[in-house]
Amino acid sequence: MTRGAADILVSLLATALAAGLVWSAVHLPAAPGLAGLVERNLEASGVESAVTAVLLNFRAYDTLLEIGVLLLAVIGALSLHPGEELSPAATEALSSGPEPSPMLMWFVPYMVPVAFVIAGYLWWAGSTIPGGAFQGGTVLGAALVLLLLSGRKFSIRPEAVATRLWLSGGLLFFLAAGAVPMVTGDAVLQWSEEWSGITIVLIEAGLTLSIGGCLAALVVGVPAHPPERALRGRRP
Amino acid sequence: MTENLGLAFDATLAMLLVWASAQATSRDLFRAVVMFIVLGLLASLAWLRLGAPDLAMTEAAVGAGLTGVLLLDTLGRLRWKRQKRGGPQ
């Protein structure tokens, strides 16, 4: 089969697949979905935002596994760290590139506090309106990356116990809080109606801090300039 | 009037989405990464139009922002490694 004929065959197959998908999307039976169910039980969830109610109450294990996956990714990235003696690049992180521009140096001191406030607001707003731990955590992570970029006296040291507690704290607190309902004979992660509101807000606080740290650690986790021996080991 | 404007906006957005996803497969990796970020921001707008502000925020922050930064960082490291080997670029 020539190249041209193969191309035509592939495009025909792709077109047929796309047409099939469109056809089935158009002919989907009208399903009520779960929106009604969530709406009816919203009051029992402890928060007013339907999305947060699903993420942190009705389907809390989903979010629990999500933060677990994120932590695993960070552990994977940090495990690529070269040995005990840290290269300067590991602690200077992204500042190992060109000199930070004056604009960045001027901008960061103004921007970082604002970003911290926005992250806090997103965390707090998450219980009533769109927002929450992941959005807040991302803003926090972006602020930390800005700090690292500007080469200020801030670094993420993977070997420090405090760093490890910070990065894993969200998951650990989530797990601990999830185990509490077992004391009264309820299922794991089944918050009691009375305490669900405060539990969710506290878990989201922990998640926001940990997610921010994890995302920043992912960006700077491995030194940009690995020491010579790390490179040599991989070459044939 | 407002409905027509919304429809026109949605149609433009859909076309831009298709355009950006085509551009994101560019052979020039830097261009591909930048277009991937653009695609994420456009998708975020699309989520907003579909009435899912939560998804829109996550898409913009994680899909476009964080993934974009990680991809750019990876690109920088790859380039540095190639220079070290004395290869092209």
C-alpha cells in the first residue's frame, strides 16, 4: 500500500469515527444526570457550593486519591535529585538561567502577597461559590515559583523534614480526618452532618497548602543543571 | 441580539479551538508548547460558556498555566542537554 493510499484510508476511518461520535452524541437519550440528587442533598453536605459538596463530601475518596497521585508525582520528581550534596543549581532552582530581570525583581514583592491573599480567598470561597483547594493551591504554587524565579532567599529543600511534612500534610490530614467517622461506626470519609462544614474547610486548607508546595516542587524539583556524574551514568 | 452575539462568540471560539489544537501539534516544539497554552486558555473560555466556572478556573490554572510551565521547563532542559552533547540546537 502506498503512502497516499494509507493517508486516505486513515482519514476515512477518522472521519467515520468522528461521524459516529457526533451521531451518538445527538441521539443520546435525555438522562436526568446526578444534578438533582446533589441539589436535594446539598444541605446535608455542610457546604453551599455543589461542586465542593461533590468533591469533598459525596465523592471525597476521588479527591483523596487525586492528592495522592499528585504527591506520588512529586516524590517521583524529587527522587531524581542527585545524591546528598546538593548542587547549587538545586537550591537556586530556576535562577540558574539568565540574571533575573529588573522587572521581575520589582514585580515579585508586589505580586506575591497579592497571590497569597487570592489563594486564601479561593480556598475560603470554595465552600459557597466556585473555587477551592486546587484553584487556591495553583495560585499559591505560582506565587512560590515567582519567588524562586526571582532568586530570593527561598528554596524548596526536598531533604528537609519540614518540606516533606508540608508536601504530604494535605494528604495526611485528609486521611486522618477520613478515619475519624469510623470512631462512631460510620464509613471512612462519611462526615457527620454536624461537623461536615468545618471538616471540609480544614481539609481544603491543608490541601491548598500542600498543592501549592507540590506544584512548586514539581517545577523546581530536579536541578536544571544536573551534576556531571548524573549525566555520565546514563550514557553508554 | 444578545443571543446572536453569544452564538457568534461560541462559533468563533469553536473555530479557534480547532485551530489551536492543530497548531499544538507543530514540529517546532516551542511553538507547540505555546499553542498548547493558548488551547488551554481557549478551553477555559469554552468551559465558562458551558456554565462550568469551576472547570474553567482549573483548566486555566492547571491545564494552561502549570502544564505550560512544566512543558517550557522540560524544553529548556532538553535544549541544555543537547548543547552539552554538542548536537543541533
